[in-house]
Amino acid sequence: MLAIALLAGVGRAGATPQTVIASLGLGAATVVIAGRYHSYVRTSPRAQVLSSAALGLLLVPVEGIGQVPVKLIVADAAAWVPVFAGFSLSVRAIFARARRGGSGALQTALAVGLPAISGLVLYSAIGLRNVPVSLVGFTGSLVFAIWRPRPRLLKKSGVLMTVLLVLALLLVLGL
């Protein structure tokens, strides 16, 4: 998610020396911060979802340095944050279903709902610009809701999420 967010920012802002340096600096700082707090995040489901969502905000300074208009920066963040949070909630739902008596229904509903609502709001506000991100996030979370993988399939689930995020990045950048 870190690389996707930073590549999305550089892709929107243009790969200038300033945006690339900002992106690399943000990436390094994020890795250091994540290393410092990883034990807390690993034990807190809430921190896992919030930290995933926060990764979607990393494109904001990169796009700001690239002089992307503020309205479009907000729209980009509003597209990526719910998708990252939704995928993280999909993982939380996998673990919730594995617990005795757990269904993961709330996590699943939020995982599907956040990108869907984001896509509808963004479409009504600025048109099709960021709808591919929301659509891929919604579709991916819906696949996980229907598939209902168990923890033993976590690695395959992660690979699928990565492929979907790369697809969203390629769609939004027009590649």
C-alpha cells in the first residue's frame, strides 16, 4: 500500500525531481515510523485499519509539491483512503471469522461500503477521475466478502489485494 500511494502521488503530480525526492523521503520516514510502532499495530485491529488508511494520505504532500490543484488532491486521497481501509478491514474480517462465534459481518460491511460510498461521492463531485480506484476497491472487497477466505489463505488474499491495487493504480494513471 505504501508504494501504491507514493506512486499514485508521483503519477498524478508528474515525476519531477522534487516529487520523486519527496516520495522517497516520505517512504523512508514511513518505514522508520512503522518499525517503531509495529508491535503496537500488530496487536491492535483498530491501529491496523487506521495505519492502512493513513497510507492513502501519503500522496497529499507529493501531489502538493507537484502543484496539483487542492480539489484534486482531496479527491485522490478520498479515493485511496477508503480502499486501503477496506482491504485492511477485509483482512480483519478473515481473522474475525476464524474466532469462535465470529462472523466478521461488520468488518465485511465496512470493507465493501467504504469504497462504494467513496466512489459515489467522488463521481457526483468530480466525475470519473477517481472512480476506477473506488470501483476496484469495492470489487475487491466484495470478492473477499463472497469468497470468505480463512487465515490459512492469508498469503493468497494479500497477493490478490496487491494485484487489485496495482490494477487501480494503472487505471487511474491511464496506463
